[in-house]
Amino acid sequence: MYRFLNSSNANWRKFLHLLCAAVLNKTILPLTAKETPKVFIVDDSLYNRNRSKNVELLARVHDHNDKRYYRGFRLLSLGWSDGSSYLPVSFSLLSCAKQKNRLAPMA
């Protein structure tokens, strides 16, 4: 287990998708009714890192709720829900595309 967690060659996205599919098919779907609506939820949230200075690809990110800029990243996540349970399927931390808003370069 330690070798797998420390491996740089592990495909974490594929591992998360397979784990999610196994949990969904073997545990959650047998307990839900067939007529229950099942949905995918896409969420674009701010991952705030205001105390950080030298984090790779740290950027000034605009928060649309507060209408101001923060240091941090965008957290784009995809989840599955049946209304009573939520299962994360995939996620990605995003930096800013504009060079002038990036606070730390890529190493």
C-alpha cells in the first residue's frame, strides 16, 4: 500500500473512477429505488490559499460570490448523487490561464 501511495506512476484519476464505480454498483445502487432520480453534479469552487506564497501555480482567483480576488485555485469537481447521498467521481485543481494573475511560476 505504501509503494502504491508513493508511486509517481500511479494513475490516480483512473483509480478514483474505478473505486467510485465499485462503491456505486455494489453498495449504493442496490439500496436505491429504480425511480429515484440520479444526477451528476458539477461544482466550480474556490480553493482559498491566502496564507501561501510559494505554492506552484498559485494564482489570484476571482470569487464571484464576494466579488473580490483571493490567492488560491479553482476546484472543479464532479459528483454523483441520488438526492440523499453524494459520491465524488473526479476533481481537478485549476490555476489561472492569464500570466499576470499567476503569483508563483511552474517549477
